[in-house]
Amino acid sequence: MHDFKAPIRDIQFTLYEVLGAEQHYQRIGAQEANRELVDAIIVEGGKFAEEVLAPLNQIGDTVGCQFDNGVVTTPPGFKEAYKQYVEGGWPSLAGEAAYGGQGLPESLATVVNEMVSTANWSWGMYPGLSHGAKLTLSQYGTEEQKQTYLSKLTSGEWTGTMCLTESHCGTDLGLLKTKAELQADGSYSITGTKIFISAGEHDMAENIVHIVIARIPGSPAGTKGISLFVVPKMNADDGSKNAVSCGSIEHKMGIHGNATAVINFDNAKGFLIGEPDHGLKYMFTFMNFARLGTALQGSAAAELSFQGSLAYAKDRLAMRSLTGPKFPEKSADPIIVHPDVRRMLLQQKAIAEGGRAMIYFCTLQGDILNSNVSAEEKSEAEDIMSVLTPIAKAFLTEVGYEAANNGLQVFGGHGYIAEWGMEQIVRDTRIALLYEGTTGIQALDLLGRKVLSDRGKKLRLVTRVMHRFCRDSKNSEMKEFIKPLRKHYKDWGGLTTKLGLKALKDREEVGAASVDYLMYSGYITLAYFWATMADTAYSALKTGSTEKDFYESKIKTARFYFERILPRVKTHKLVMMSGAGNLMDMGDDQFGFYQ
Amino acid sequence: MHDFKAPIRDIQFTLYEVLGAEQHYQRIGAQEANRELVDAIIVEGGKFAEEVLAPLNQIGDTVGCQFDNGVVTTPPGFKEAYKQYVEGGWPSLAGEAAYGGQGLPESLATVVNEMVSTANWSWGMYPGLSHGAKLTLSQYGTEEQKQTYLSKLTSGEWTGTMCLTESHCGTDLGLLKTKAELQADGSYSITGTKIFISAGEHDMAENIVHIVIARIPGSPAGTKGISLFVVPKMNADDGSKNAVSCGSIEHKMGIHGNATAVINFDNAKGFLIGEPDHGLKYMFTFMNFARLGTALQGSAAAELSFQGSLAYAKDRLAMRSLTGPKFPEKSADPIIVHPDVRRMLLQQKAIAEGGRAMIYFCTLQGDILNSNVSAEEKSEAEDIMSVLTPIAKAFLTEVGYEAANNGLQVFGGHGYIAEWGMEQIVRDTRIALLYEGTTGIQALDLLGRKVLSDRGKKLRLVTRVMHRFCRDSKNSEMKEFIKPLRKHYKDWGGLTTKLGLKALKDREEVGAASVDYLMYSGYITLAYFWATMADTAYSALKTGSTEKDFYESKIKTARFYFERILPRVKTHKLVMMSGAGNLMDMGDDQFGFYQ
């Protein structure tokens, strides 16, 4: 298995050179996040990921979490690594100062989370889920709830979860059955069974804070009657056991190191967060964070897979270059000489680095929401983020999964063998297309809720960002990127209008076009980020940078992306405009004919 | 886990109605393969697959093969199922009568193999590998070798393998190190270690006949010095143990029920097959069979995945149709009402049924090769097959893997959980893109060896088949399919010429275009088969068939394919014409920048 290396140089390039993080932190009033501090965080976070977490990635898969009579044991080393993580103060990085946090911008937590999660996705989900719980409590919790739970989550002494899914409902949460009955003391008695609870039970912390959705008797049916509760595994007042238990953990395709738990609440003591029946809205705080976190799984998979397959492609000898031996002194050429191997490497690189830029961009928008800039600026950042979040989540996980498959493919038959670690990346990443809303759900969110509902207003904020970049770029060499980018973002708008008109006649057109629309949007969005990176690289080369290879690599990868990946929009466009009939005309009984 | 059902009706449709198998068997002189017999074989084979093999598929995955000190134990039930298979006479179906075979056409063995392999891929590989060994011995073995080994393989008492790969070479067999030294008695002493030997060791039969490639000292270096040997696990003359041992079995992503063995030959006694140094040519008999067998894994995965996800989509309730409740009496609509779920179901159906037609077509060409028709007819069949085999292998496994992923995706989060069986299909199928030559290798074979080497002559035989179909179709409704098909197969030829010219200037253009060219070719080829199926369906409807739903389903699936899958050729065309520069200009040291 290849040793993971934190991509420090690329993180710095993306954060500082492409996205102007130094000015950004000034703008949002985070003066403490100066270059020196941020660099130190990146380097130390990278070291932790490389030295502590990466070595546990494979054993996390092979040993997995063990369940015995309600008790979950995490894989060897996971618990100790978590202790080091807490001692290093990592959980508190972006936490509210009033509850023990360091008050740094969320975007910095994302950068650290990226390295942690690339090194060991299963492990990273434990603090990842906690972070979501923190955000929810920070935004909607009472002062008492914050003192009690948020401070412990911030220190990392306790971890958190999100308890949404039940066996009969995941996407359609309006069907949930878990009930919450008001008690004389103002608390609620929670009863029901939740499934698919990531990090739901483990041995890494002394308490687990479950954020649970449930229905209060008498509340409206469907999603309008959902309330949000905080339900600790151990009662916070006296440390006694709450009526919360782990019924089992799932046997899954991957992420074996993370416990996916069935959690039973049997008249467990819980506390309402915010107002009754507003739970779904609150939960979306958590969900939006989780969606961006899941988007990260796509680019993280591409990064890890790329590192492994790049090393292998330079090492493994097979056949000769079609233009004659490149390494005549060896028994065969290393496979990196073969064009198709390069194609697979470059696809991974394009997604790893392009995805990084897309996610960092989104998380910087998130910083703006939490800052003191004008309401107008905030509203714009929120709108841009609301369009980009489903794109980042679904698109990056789809192409990240493709990247993981390409990484495996570079290894030939060896890629299928567990010891190389490549097939684990494929298995681990597969879940990213499912949880926090499947690709199909993200696509409906994007096209139905985000884009068509305001007749493309929010979308135009996104394409305006692209327009301004194209207008302002100073490098004449950028034509090869700017010309197609301009064409595509204009098409994006035009196509959206056409789909809107089709949808007025037949609502099924939205669902029938949605996934192709999302992928189409994703390819154009990533083209924008690759164009900005090429532009940054050209500028750096002109100022006489000594890192000629690094910047040339960016330009060449951008070219690869524009010439070999971006053309996929052609197909998506044709397909999404092909009409709903070719999907809807088939009778339910016409699909299969089995005796 | 969903119960597998043999797709009897669809097999009959494809074989008889689309491909005219009755006339075909007459033409090749296989009079005994009349409709009654063939139907009986299909029904009985289907029953065996459903009742004996399908129930062992999941346990094959969870228990897997166990290795202990050289001994491999197959999963519970595998051995007993094999015994039943032998008792049923299945191994001898297409075998030579002189060695105990029933002498039926190879294509019928493929039909049975399809059902067997769909029900339980890992199990099916044991007889599958035997079948390849049989074909090799049948074609190149001496009379004595046939009497000794072929008869035992035909009865199924013994099984066979193909021992090619060594740890340092898979694709590049010229690098192999296993040596074969001539002994005084005319036998050879074989020494070396082979890896990735499917069905290489097990407890299902009393002997295993290894077909081994090795180098005789003094033979030329590279692929021109490879010879082929038969090396039994137990010596055939006295039943004593040969110096063949299993060193270990691999831990793999999937196909856990099939032992992927390391086989050590320590001065093992082997016998030369055919002439020295001609091994690679002989081996390709085996390989071509294996490639078509692997192509089957793509459509088999699509079929199994489709059956599971179709049942789930009709059962699982979530959300309401965008056009209002379709099942108002239920708490939500079954997810089959949602356009995007239908898109995923139809992609699977299109690959399962279209892939079946493509593979059956190829195997019928194979029948012709083995028959007494004219040399000209044989040569044409061989040429067509040589173009279609790499397409079927690589294209169908790529889109079959996509289908398996779509099946998993229909299940949402449940698809990631082992008990549903959907993630197993994804893991099992992933290997199909690797073994018997990766997608990249098939693509080079297609574009470099099969198409460009004779300036498209063999390719024109394939497009001529399409041309004749378009010319001869009698159904006026077929315009929607014939018009685009005609355009595409003409484009295919034109594009090939253009690539040929590019390749004259720069050989890297072949490698750079190859995989996109292969996928492009695959989509057009499958379009042809869907068009023929739609044409057959229109004709049947006009003759007043009572199976209206069945035939309408074919036409609607063809429409789905033409409108939503075939447009992918647009992107592949753009990408393959984008030039090799965007892959080759990147310096080897410009790919990654890690400290």
C-alpha cells in the first residue's frame, strides 16, 4: 500500500494563490488567520494525517468495527489516534470561543478535515459527525445546551451523530415514526429505532451526543411535523446511562472502520432544539455541512487513488511505448509511458485538484455567512453556496468514484487484490453517492429547488462569477480556456430556461433531466475552477517563478480537462433534452418478463 | 436478497426471433439442435441456475474460499453443486463426441453458461475455466492428450485452468520466467510461479489440468519464445501427486467464492501442446473464448442487478410522483414512479438484453467457424468475431459495471449493505474490466490490431451487417432507429480513417484514442442490436402477437437506448479526436508534487 502524502503545496496553491485566502480572512475579520498560522495548521494537520491516520487506514478495513452485545470496538489504533487528535486540540479549531473553541474560520477546519479524511476516511467520520452536531447546537441550541453539550463536543471529549434515517425511510423523512413525548420536567421521552447512524456507537469517547429527528404526538403529518432533539448516550447531569442502545452494526461494502449503527431509543431522555416542528429546517444546517463534507469524499478519493496509482505507474514495467522504448535499459517501459495510463492518471489529478478548488471555494462562502460583512454580501454567498452544494456533493462524488476506479484500473489485476489498497478506496467511496442524499436527490434539489424555483436567479450569481473571471483575466494564453468556458456558462443559462419551459408543461421533465443537468452543471463548474488555476499558473510563470514544473502541470491538467473531460457536456445536454417520454412511457409491468 | 430468475423468455426471443437460431443450426449442420431440444436445455439449465446455484451466491461471498496449508476449501455447497452439474451431464454439452461430448454447438453452451454465471459468477468460473482448457486441447492436443485429459474434462471429473500471469507480468507475457526443460522421456520439467490462477485449486474435482505457458531454454526472448504445456495436478498415468502446489489464494474485492491461486511448479511434469514457441498463438484460442466469457460477466451483472433493483423499485415507498400521487392509498409512491429511478432501471435492462444479443451473435459466429460451411463464410465469421470480441469484452464489462452500480444506487443506502446482495454484484463485476486483458488492452487490440492493421477491411464486414439490416428492414416505424444507426456506422468508418491518418504521423494517437474508440464502437454496435430487436418486435406485433407488453417493452427500451445512451458517442468522438498531446505533453515528473 502506498504511503499517503499530504498535498501541502497544492493546498497552499489553491487556498492562497487561486482563492486569495489571505485577503479573504482579512475581509471577514479573521485577522488571526494569518499566513503563518494557517501554514502551521496545514503542515501540522498534514503530519498528523500522514503519521497517525494513514497507517490505520488498511487495518480499519480488514479488522473493521466489532459488535458484541451492544458494545462497539473500533479497529486497533483508532481510539489512540482519537486521543492524540483531542490532545492536539484539533476538534476545537473552528469552535465558538465561548465554549472552548479557537474561533478560527470554518474553512480552515475543512482544510484539516480534507487531509484527515484522505488519509483515513472511516476514522475521519467520527470527528466529522461531531462537527456537524456542533454546528447545529451552535446555531440553534439554548445557552444551557451549549454549555452542556457544545463545550464537550468542542473539546472532543464527547462525539456527536445525526439520527435521521429509519428502516422504511431515508430520503422521505416525512414518513418517520420515532416519537417524542413531552415530560413534566420539560424534557422529551424519545422512542424509536434509527438506522444507518454513522459513528453511532464506539469506544473512542465517554459520551455520544445524538441529534435526533422525531415527531411530537399531535404534530402535523409529513415533514412539517418533525422536531429536532439532543439525546445523549449518557445523561449529562449525573453521567447515568440514558435509554439509548446500539442494536447492531451493518455489514457494508466499505468504510468498515466506521460503525454504521442501529440505535434504539426506548423512552430515552431528550431535549428539544429550537421550536417544535421546525426540525427539518434546523437539520439542514447539519445536512448542508454534511453534503460539503461528503463532496470532499469525492476529491479525497481521487487524491488518495492518484497518489497510489502514480507511484505504481512509474514503477511497474509492461510493454514498450508505441513510439519505441523509452527506458531501453529496463526489461520493459514503466506503464506511465502509455497514453491510456496517462489518461487515467490525469482524470484522477483533475478531480483531486479541481475538486479541492471547488470545495475550498464553497467553504470560503460559508465563512462569509458567519462573518460581519454586509447582509447583501452574505445573501449572495448563501445563494451561490446553495447552488454549488448539491453540485459539489453529487458531481464530485460521481467523478471521484470514477477516479477511484481509474486508480484501481492502473494497477491491472493487482488493483483487485486487497493488499494494494486500491480496491478499498473504491469500496469506501461508493457510499458517497448515497448518503446525505443520493445523486438523484441532489439533482432534484439543484434543478427543482435551487434553479427553477427562482427562474435561475441564484444560478445567474454563479455564472456571473464565471463571467467576471473571463472578463478580467489578463493572460492572453487563456483564450483556449476562456472561449469554451464562456460558451458553456451561457449555454447553461439557456438550457435552464428551456428546461423550465418544458417543466411547465410536464413536471416529469424535471426528474427526467435532473441527473444529467447536475452532471452537466458540475463539468462546467469544474471547468471554471480549472480555468482559474491555469490563469493563476500563467501569472506565476510570468513573474518568473522557480516552480516552473508545478505551474506548467496546472496548465497541462487544465488542457486535459477541457479537451478530454469537459466534452461530456455534449452528451448530457442531448440526453436531458430528450424528453421524459423515453422514461415514463414504459408501463410498470413492461419492465420485466420473468416466469 | 432477490431470487434470481432465469430470463427464459428473453433468451428465446434473442436466440430464435432476433438471431434466427433455428435456421442457423440447420445451416451449420447441427440438425440435432432442434427447437424442442434447445428449449429443453434452456429450461433445465435455468432450473439448475435458479435452484442450485443462485442460493449459493451470497454464502460464496461471505464465507469465500479458505486456504490452509496448500488445501483450498470452496464455500459450503459449491462442491455438492458441482457434483450435480457433472451428474446432469452439463460439462459435456458442446464437447467432441469422440471424447464423451454431446457434440452440440458451442453457442448452446454459452446460453447455459449465461444462466449459470448470472446466478453465481464465482461458481460458474470453475466449469468456465475447464471449458477453455477443453477448447485448447481439442484444437491443439495430441490424440493421447485428448484421450487422457480432454475426456476427463468433458465428463467434468477433472477441471482445468489457464496459467499465464506471473507476479511481474500479466499483460506483457513476453517477460515470463517460468521455464520448461525437455526430459529424456519427452516430457518437460516445469518450474516457476504463476499468480492469479482462477479456479487454480479447490476441492470440487479429483484432478486439475493446468494449461501453462513457459519458456523452453534456448527459445527466443519475448512472446516468440513461449510454449504451451498441459500440467496436471495429479499425474494421469498413476494418479501420483505432481510437483504442483498452491502457495496461497488472494484476498480480493469480490468473487470470493472462486479461488484465485498462486500455483508453484517445482520441476512439475508437463507435456508440450503443439509445437514449441507457438504457445501464444494457441493460447489465444483460450483467450478469445475467455474474452467472450468475460463479456458475459457484463451483461450477466446487468441482468442480476436489474432483477434485484426492479423488485425493490416496485416495493420501496418514498416520496410522491412529481405529477401527483400515483398510489394515493399508500403512505408514499413506490420509487418506480420517479423518472430517475426508471433511468437507472432502463440502463440495466438495455445492457442486460442488448448485451445478450451481442454475445449470442458472437457465439453464433463461433459456431460457423467450427462447421462445414464454405471457407469464405468461415473467414468472414472469423473476421467479424475478431472485431466484435474486444468490443464485447471491454464495452460490455464497462457498461455492465455501470449497470451494477445503478442497481445498487436504486436501493439508496440499503444498496451499500451486504445483506441485500447488490454491492456484491458491483464487487464481483469489477474484475471483469481487468482480467483477460484490461479495457485498455482490448482497446489497443481493437484499434491497432483489428481495425487499423488492415485499413478497416474487417470493420467494413461489421458495418456491412448493419447496412444490410437497415436496407432490408420492412417496418416503416423503424425510421427513428435506422436513421441514426445509418449515420453512426458511416461515421464509424470515417472516423477510423481519420484516426489512421493521425496514427501515421504519431503512433501515440492510437493509444490516446483507443479506449474512447472502443466505447464509441461499443455504443454503435449495441445500437445495431437494439435496432434489430425493435424491428423483430414490430414484426411480431404486426402478426398479432398476444405478447403485446413484451414486444412493446423491446421497442421502448430501444428508444431509451437510442435517446439516452447512444448520445455518448458524441463525447467519445470529440475526445478521441482531441489528439495525443493533452496526454503526452505532461512530463513524467510533472504529475505530482509531494514533499
